[in-house]
Amino acid sequence: MTFFDVAVKLIAAFLIISIYMKISANSQLAPLTASDQVGNIVLAALAGGTLTSDVSVWVLIVSMVLWCSLQIFVRWAKFKSTKLTALVDGERIQLVRKGELLLKSFEKTKLLPEDFILKLHQNDIHSLKEVWNAWYETDGSVTVDKKDGKKM
């Protein structure tokens, strides 16, 4: 494996990722969902894992283009089907309803009360008495409706 081979693979990977970002309308590869995170990890593994191996540049290009195409197709299909979105990314889970904690929801999300309180503090909420409704989002964040009607 020569330096030239590695450079060609690196340039090919860079171009494919740049085109993928342009097609998918992302200015960065920051994941919005768990499936985006997995897709980015696989894409990085495909690019990085083949740089110094004996895999040809054509195998790198084909594998990355196939993976990017699959990611774009899944994103499009999720946009068209809410059922597929729920299947792939999950659904948000209500943790508090009308000021009452839903303990079964905490068990379902495996969210510890201390972590929930921390997430409330991050939303500038310092007491459970301020919370009217709260949801555990698919990305791990917490969305809160305060009793005064403000959404956090």
C-alpha cells in the first residue's frame, strides 16, 4: 500500500461524503436520530477501514455509494411513512401528564429520576411543580410544557 493509494482512497471518500451531504440536504453529519447515528458510524467505518487495507478504491467507492443510497432511501421512506419512522426511530414517551409522574413510562425509558431532574434543570425548571406535561424524545432529550403554558 503506497501513499498514493491512501491519498486516492481518502479523496474518493471525501468526495462521496460531500455529495451525500449535499443530496441529503445536511450541512454537517450531526445525527438527528439514532438511525442517523448508526448510518454515520457505518459510513466512517467504510471510509476509514479501507484506507490502509488492500481493498481497492473501486470497492471503497461502491460500498460507500451503496450505503449512502440506502441511508437516503430510508430517510425518504421515513418521511413518507410515520409508521416506518416509529419503527426505525421509536416514538416519544410521555413522562408527566397533567402534573402527575407516569412511573411506568420511566420504567419503559429506563430514565432514572435523577437524570430526569437534571434534564429539567437544563430546561431552567427547578421544581416538579412547574411541570404540566413532559415527554422523553427519541433523541434522549426531554420536552416540557410548564404549568404557566410555556413550552420548554
